[in-house]
Amino acid sequence: RMFRPGQPRWDQSTLSGRLKHFIAQVDPRYLFYSTSKLEQCKEMIQEHKQGSKKYSENELWNAQYAVFGRIHPDTGTVVPLPFSMTGFSPCNIPLCALMVLPGNSATLASAYQVINQTHNAGFNYCNRNASKESSTVQMVGGYLGAVTVALSAASVIRNVINKSRLSAPLKRTMLTFLPFPAVVSASVCNIVFMRNGEFFTGVEVYNEDGSSAGVSHVAARKAIFTTALTRVVMATPIFFIPPMGIAILERATTLFKRFPRTRIPTTIALTTLGLYVGIPLAVASFPQTCTLAVDKLEPPALRLGILFIITRVYRSFKSVY
């Protein structure tokens, strides 16, 4: 496909196109790009916009995906590596591997959940929509809510498993899946807290030609539900592949009995598989732009009326301040 500045290389209406697009963004090579190298990538794209023909299509696409993975789209600044799209997976490998290791005490498991939610909060902050700032109260509230829900869910489920009549080996195996419900419930809580305003104001919807069709509460509910579902699907390969793989190897082989020290590197390898293979597949399952049939939305007059009211309130607010 011919190079287009700011546009994906592959067709985003297909699963394969979205998958290739996401895999390109998390290319590990971009981890080693210095700030000067990233600025050079931006300059290459800018020169192309101005008519330069000295770069090949592959060079331009490579530069663009380095920008996608490491640079904030609104501010144009380099995102700190641990919180960038490219750095998300490698930074999560050790933490996620520790979370699914068997034998974690309640204190250790809680500490890992706090660290995980702190990293997620940093990622959300560094990749926030800079053109529509969230309030400090929203961001802090979302973080504290996520931590509270994660710790509460982990504690309740741990107690239920420990008090059950299951055998000790089965309890031990089930506890390795504990991070999944804790992380998922925290993610959903964070989304609801950060985006609850959309339930009341709705989100703007557009016609096929890009013109505004008003504001819709139906579209807002669908957007929030889809985002929450995406977080659930994203967490599934990370927190299911490692414990399931370990459980299968324990039952089918004598690997860990003969070589106990292989458990940790095996867990890390399976976690890496979940992050670099599972997450792209999960994210690619959901188009970034949703389409809704007109008859599923509110009547046009209502949608435009909501937009008119929001616009008037916003202008009145600006005139006061």
C-alpha cells in the first residue's frame, strides 16, 4: 500500500489488517530508538509531506510505525519507554510472570496488583487524549478505584478458594489464575470511573462522509461496553496462557520435577507469548471505529438537540471563565 502520513499501512476494516497494524506498533526494534532517532523519523515524514522523494516506501512506513509506537499523537513528544505502546509488553513480562507464579502469599499478590495498576495508570496518563484533558480528580479516582477493586477481588476469591474442599494441588493451581479476575475487574472499574460522564452527555457520532450527526447516548454505552470488553479479552491471554501451560506441563511431563529451576524461565516464556501474540490478536478483534445502524440510535432531532445543548453550555462556561 502506498505510504500515507498518519494512516495505517493495512486495511483496518479487516482482522488481518488490524493485527498487522498492532504488531507493527509493538515491534521490539523501536525499543532501541534514541530520542534523536525518533526525531529523525518525524523529520522523514515531514519531508515526505513537503514533496521529498529521497526515502523509500519501506523507510517511510518504518519511520511512521516508530512514531506510532513511541511518540504521543497529540503532543508530538516522546512517551517514556515503560509507558509507550512499544514498551508496554516488555515492561509487563516480569510483573505478569511474577503474578502467575504459584505460591505467592497474599501480601506479595497484593503488592503485584498495586504495581500493575500503578503502571497501568502511568500508561493511561502518558497516552491520554491531550486535546481533551481529564481532571486530576478523575485520574486519581480511577487509579484508587482500580487498586481497591483489584485488591478486594483478589482477597475475596483467595478466601473462597482457601476455604473450599478442593485438594491442595488443585487450590494451588487455581490460585495461579487469581490475577485474571482481579485485573479485569480493576480495568472495568477504571473505564467506568474515567468515562462515566459519557453516560450523561453521550458521544458525538458521524455520518459516512465525516459530518457530525449529533450526540448519542446509545453510541456512548456501546463505546464504553466495547472498551471494557476489550480489556477483558486483552487480559485473557496474559493470565491464562502461562498458568494453563504450566499446569499442562506438570501433568504431561516430569520437566519441573527433574529440573525445578526451569519453572520460572518457562513461566516468563509463556507470559511473553501471551503479551506478544495474545494481546495483538485480542486488540485486533475490535475495530477502533464502531459502526451503528441509524435505526439503533436516537431520532436525529434528539441527537442534534443534545449536541446543541452541550455546545451552548460549553460556550457559556467559557464566557464565565
